Amino acid sequence: MPPADSSPPAAAPAIAVSHLTGGYGHRPVLRDLSFQVRRGEIFFIIGGSGCGKTTLLRHLVGLARPWEGTVEFFGRPFSDADLAARRIQQRTFGMLFQGGALWSSLTLRQNVALPLEEHTPLSRREIAEIAALKLSQVGLSGFEDYYPAEISGGMRKRAGLARALALDPAIVFFDEPSAGLDPVNSRKLDELIRQIQGDFGTTIVVVSHELASIFNLAERVIMLDADTAGIIAEGRPADLAAGSANPKVIEFLRRGGESSAGVPLRSSLP
């Protein structure tokens, strides 16, 4: 932990993105993005395929460097910091990848133990106890010695979440957490995400295109657009579905007849 006199103001947002531009090769995928994520909120990055959601997530967690602009965590520079400083900050957040990204040759307990072994001086016994605790928090008590191939897809997602929580992160990032899950398991995962936020005050950032999760979980969203490579909407999803003047936002949030908030399609409005 940094010394007390170096701490940023308590009012600093969990994440502050300022004029971020980035992409691949010579093609910008994101152009001049600016937004903030408040401490302790559930924040979604939404949009259609190819709009740059995962690219933005890669910039946020340090897997890619912006061409221009900055990313800060809790008032501290991240994207502009040196490698050592970024590594320290990366320990303060967890990441759940689409497939869970578990090591198939390790048990669930061993998977969850990996970040503890790498980043803490704890004993093997202490690490095993914490790994078991994290698995219990996601409803996997009794499955500590199972291998990923021996459990269901929904359970693998929860085991991946347990690993993401191993270091008690201040922020947890999710990349399409409902991908590959049936509606029942998707809903259970949403409930687990909300429970983690409620119990620990964790800041949650989710990349998703799933309407059910967007309307059930998100306190605020930003919507990315492939054509402009920018943000075309920001706010509460129900408010955007009910009152956005942008037809792309309406089409995305009301697809399938109505949104999960019960907002009918524009064509059915008087």
C-alpha cells in the first residue's frame, strides 16, 4: 500500500478515462473517449459487435496502451505510469475473462491460489484457506479439488470469479460474463455480481451486450459505436431505452420486441 501522505483525494473516481484513442495497426477503434466510473458502482460498457468494447477493456486493464489520452485509478495515473507502477496498481483489480481462463491441469483451489502465491508472502496453508473461502463466496464449497473439466460452464465462470477475487480487489472487470451460459445460470451470475458489490463495495465494470444483465445490473452504461469509434450514449439503461434520441441506442436497447425493463419498441409507441 502507498504511504498515507501520497493518497489521492477520497473524492477521486474509481476510474477516470480522458480523451482515450486507441486501435490496431493504423486503424483507430476508439476515438477520444472520456468517462468516469464511480466508486462502488456497477458500470457497463455496451454496444454491438465490433464497436470496441473488448478493446476498451484491454486499455483499462493495461493489456494495451492508448495511442493518446490517459487512464487513472482512484486518482493515480495508470496508462502513463512506468511498468512497475502499473504492476502495483494491477494487483488492486481482478478480471473475469469470457471462458473463465482457468488452468485445466490445476484444481479449482490451485487456480484460485495462483495470484496469492505470486503476490503475497502467505504460507501454503494460509493460501489454501483463503482459496477455499473465495470458492465458498461464489457457491463452490466442496468443489475445491475438482478440475475445470469436471464442472459445468456456469461453475467454471464462478471459479474464475473466485480467482478474480483472491486479492480482495477494489475493482473487478468482467468480459461478457454471460457468454455461453443459459438464462438460469446467467441470472445466478448476475445475482452473485450484485452480492459482491453489495457485500464488499467493489467497483464492477462489465463488458456486455446481454439485455437482461444490462437492465438487471447496470447503474450506468456507456454505449460505443463502431461507425464513430466513440461513445454515443451514457446514463441509466432504462432512461436511455425510454428517451434516447439516437436511433442506434433505441435499436440496441429495445431489440427483440422490448427491453428487459419492459420498454416497448418505438414502433409500438403511439
